[in-house]
Amino acid sequence: MPLDPALRRALTDRVRYYNDLGIYDFYRRPVAPEISDEARNSLARAPSPATLSQEESLPKLKSQSTIADPATALRLIREDLGECTRCRLHKEGRKQIVFGVGDPEADLMFIGEAPGADEDQQGEPFVGRSGQLLTNMIKAMGLRREDVYIANIIKCRPPGNRTPERDECETCSPFLMRQIEAIRPKALVALGAVAAKTLLAINAPMSELRGRWYDFRGTKLAVTYHPAFLLRDPRQKKETWKDLQMVMKEMGLPLPEKNPE
């Protein structure tokens, strides 16, 4: 049934108000079966939120873009995420949401594909065998794991560690975009094809994606192999080290004389 024009205008004004606050992601919740004519007319007569005083404005939400403290911004994003049920993964065996870990003010951010079994169990990204390798990669760059920030494209483990579906990535990625906005790193490193193709919206093989910088919303982004792939094919560790050296050079980190084993 088409909306009453006055109600449509009121809803449009409210959505615009949320956008001004920096809120762009909306999710449908169950509502009462029918709204009364009295309630509908009351909403239509309501003044635009832009004309209300600060005490009267609803909702009283903090805009992420106006929060100077990245840790606070990340906490608010986590609160918005809640115990997410926005895609099918919450019904397919995930134990918990794996949000992200590291320094909220990190200059370097790594973005992987999805949590695995160990990550789903512990609630932290990259803590299994591939996580140990990533930690060693970070150490080889002269950094500590706690100096960077680590997240994934999606925050729930797909059953059987399968590749995330496109709709799952699209549903979850707005929260990752907000994390990146909050942290504002100097450089991003996409780990693996899923992360690279999702962030860059480019369908190309890793051989073509690697070895260059991309502009991602004003932040430089590099692509390299996922640590899980390196465990299956250790021959590519040398190529990955080349990618990391490119990142180190861009960030002004000293290059070691010898390549790590």
C-alpha cells in the first residue's frame, strides 16, 4: 500500500537527519502489524527533526565521524553490530562474532577473509595457524601484533570455512568500512583474493592485483596472499615478502638486510 505523502515526507526528513549524523546503514526490524490512523496523522504532523531543540531531538545518538577517540568509535560500532542476525551465518553454526583486534590508532591495518574455527572459538581474528604466520609476518616488518589492527571482511565463521557468499560480504562490509573510518590507518593490506576483490570491486587474479598501490577512500591499499594460502603453498612466501617490503617502504619502516625465513 503506498505511503501517505505527508508520512513519506516525514520519513524522508528523518532519514536525512540520520545521514547528517553519519548514520547510513538501516536494518529492518519487526513492527506492529498496523499503525493506527491517529498515530500516522501524529507522525505526519510532527515537525522536522532539524527544527527540534537538542533536548527534543530523537534519537540521541553520537555521530561516529565527530568522535575523536578511535577506541570509543570502535566501541560504538561494536554496539551497533550487536549479536548480529543480519545474514544467514548466525543460523549456520557460528559461535560468536569476531569483530577485530589491535591498536585503535594503528597506522597499518590488515584485512582478511573470514574467521576460522579457532577464531570463532576465541572471538579474535587470526589466532590459528594462519594467525601465527601473520604474527610472524608482522614481526618481520619490525612491528608487533599489537601495533596494527586486524579485521576480516565478514565477522562470522562460514560453515566448514567455506568462501563467504557475495551477499554475506555486502551485509557485513558496512561495519568494516566504519572500522576503517574510525581507525584511519595510513595503509591497508588486503590478505587474499576475497578481501582484495571485495574492497576493490575488481575481479582479477592475485597475480594482477599484487605489486601496486590502490586508492581506497583516500587510504593506500596493497594486496598480498592470505596466510592460509601460504601454509598450503610456502613457495609464495618470497612473493609475499616483496609485497610487505613495498608496504614498509611506503610507511618509512627500515628494511632488514636479510629476508626472513
